[in-house]
Amino acid sequence: MKRIPLALPLLAVLSLIGSSPCPASPVTGDEPIVGTPCEGCEEVFNGIPDSLTSAARIAPRDYPGEPLRITGTVLRPDGTPAPGTVVYAYHTNAGGIYPEDEDSHSRHGALRGWTVANADGRYRFETIRPGGYPRSTMPQHLHMHVIEPGRCTYYIDDIVFTDDPRLAPERREQYTHGRGGSGVVTPRRDEEGTWIVERDILLGSGIPGYPDPVQGDNGGSEGTGSP
Ligand SMILES: [Fe+2]
């Protein structure tokens, strides 16, 4: 699929959001979430860059850890690409810790980034593979949110890895809520040793209160975002 980098100035993002039920300023931390509370969702807007592109780096190139590339297509409920959708992700370092960001002091830590889906709905993150929390059985994971043009932010299923020993097959259902489609991915390594995963995003899928174009409210699962 051809990739067309799409730079979207922040003002354009804000104007799109401003046409939604969101308040005019989306950086107040009071943004309503579609259908359900979302703990910490205001952090999605904390430190958002002035302009966004369809490919972004989270961990710097020399950051300790195994390189990871995340790609995917953002799709509308009707299956067509959704250009202009902002995709946000954050995660732990290789030791399973959210390192502090001394600039933003975000509760999401320093390893966070934003992309905007291009004309084909494609997005990409370059980062490192996160470690699982210390003294925990929780699998390695990346948290993700979307900001759709004309809507407020909501979180979607975390990315988790099928080759993670903490994600035994019998535990996968526990981490599968269907928000934005499945976040369960099977990583492969490219010739340079970079982990490659694909995480497509199905807008509105499993999101309470999200208007279904055919059936009205689709009534997804309840829950809260987890930082
Ligand atoms: Fe987490």
C-alpha cells in the first residue's frame, strides 16, 4: 500500500476536534470520552506536538531495548481508511518502568508519541519493545488512544504480544476487549532484528456510546483506561 506522509498542523487537529462534542480547547483535561470514563485520558493532549506526521518515533534511536516498529491501518466502521485520525501510544522501557518525563511530567512517562493516519489510513511508530512490569504477571503492553476528527479521544485495546511468556494462550482473552479491534499481535523480526507488528484500528469498535451508522448505539464493553 502506498504511503503518503501527511503532516497535519496541530491547529488543524484542534479545529477538527472543535467540531465534535469536545470542548473548544481539547487541552483542558476535561474532554468527554465516548461512552465511558477514561482515567488519565487528558494526558493524550499533554505535550502533543505542533504538527503531526504519519510516522513518529517514541524511544530515541539509541534508547536501550529491542527495536520495535508498529504499523497499521485506521479504518472507519464501514471498513474504509480514516485519514486524519490521530493515534497516540505510550509504554514502559525495557525494564517495565514508565520513565519520568522531566518536561511534561506526564503520568504516561517519557515514552509516548503521536501520529496521524495518512491518506491510506496508515500510521507507524518506531520505538523499543516494552518490558513487563517488575514483580507482576501483566504482559508486555503498549497503551493506545485515538483522536478522531469530529470526536473526542478514547482508548483502545493495548498491544500485547503472542510470544510474551506472560501472555499464555489461556490468558489472551483477559487482555482482549475488542476496543478498536484486537491489540493481540504476533511479532516477527526483520533482517535487521527489528520487531515488526501490525495493529489495525477499527474506529468505534467496542466503544460504548459510539454511534453505529446502521444500528445506532453499539453498546460496547465498559471499562476505564489504565495508565
Ligand atoms: Fe501499563
